[in-house]
Amino acid sequence: MNDALFIDIETVPAQPTFDLLSPEWQSLWVAKLSKTMPENGEPGETYLQRAGIMAEFGRIVCIAVGYFSEDKTTRKTQFKVKPIAGSDEKGLLQEWVRTVDRFAGVFPAFRFVGHNIKEFDIPYICRRLMALGLPLPKYLQISGMKPWETNMVDTMHQWRFGDTRHYVSLDLLAHTLGIPTPKDDIDGSQVQRVFYEDGDLERIKIYCAKDVVTTARVMQRFRGQEPLKDEDIVIV
């Protein structure tokens, strides 16, 4: 899997509260959810619950990438993880593109690998790049491509075995396969609190990096390989 680039993103609402949105954005939010908002539901409550997963109303605060590499001294296989985080979303995305460009320079036919990346991570990244006026790199120019034409491997899709309605979280899939998930701090629902209230990007980076490691272990199980040991993981 030397040409596999594992990725995971963490997202939050564009603003910490609904009240901080401009009147125009508040109206757009209400219109967006007018058909799905619970009766008597408060826009401010639904905004905090759902805005982070919508690229039009959310933002990326962390992207972690991971890849297999051989230690030149010990000749042992390592898994290197690089979490990129920040409050400057544009700068974060530009750094991520530079990182992927370097990887693509070594492996021109590389593949993105992740859990639910076909329906969430990759589309979200593409939309945020465009929303911020940044160009789409060639490897993200996938609009109109057939599923088998894209450079993506999605562990959730692989686990479906043709069942298009089935959804499984990475945590549940890992537990099903007997893979330890080292999430002993926060979960996805707490990322926006840690970002806006605590301002603790380090915790978010660690959380995001752990997802990438878990995905790599899942892929190894799919391929009949022994999953990574903790001592084989290097944070860069």
C-alpha cells in the first residue's frame, strides 16, 4: 500500500453560534432545513448539530494524512501520520494541497484511502477549496467521473459488499474486526466545543490522527495483513 494516502477531516460550523451569522446566512440556513427541521425546532440548535457536516455552512479545522514508509536504517515498515490543523482554513487547505502534491510527485498514481471519503471527506474538501477561491488540484477534478474512475478507496464502501443502504461508523467497523480504536479523549460531536470554547487544536489533531491510524489498520485487515503496532506509528 505504498501508493495509498490515508486521510480524515474534522469540521465545525462556520460560526460558534447561529446568532453570529449574518441575516442572509441565517435565512439561508432556515431555508436549507425548512423541510427537515423538526416542528418547533430552533434554528440555533439545529445549526450547532448539523452545520458542521455541510460544506456551505461549515469549515475544516483539521486534515490528517497518513502513509506507509520504510525506515532506511532498520528497513522496518512505519506508518507516518501528519495532522494539519488551524483556525485559518484557507492556509490549512493550501498546506494540505502542498503535502499531497509532494506525495503525488513520488507516487503519480496514488489513491486516497479513508472511511466514507467518497461521500463526505473528499466532496467537503472540494467544496471548501472552491468556496475559498482556491483551485482544484488535478487529483480532485473528479466531477462527472464514474465511481471506478476516481482515485479513491473507501473502507465503508468496501464493507458494504454491494449493499448501498448500509452505513457503518469507523469505530463500529474497527470493533467488528477486532481492531483497537485508541479514542480515549473526545468524539466527533465534541470537536466544535474543543475548537471554539477550548481553542485546543492539539487535541483535535490527535483525535484526527487516530482515525487515520484506525483506517490503515482496517485496510490491512481487508488485505489479510497484520494490523499496525503502536510502535510502528510516527507522528510528523
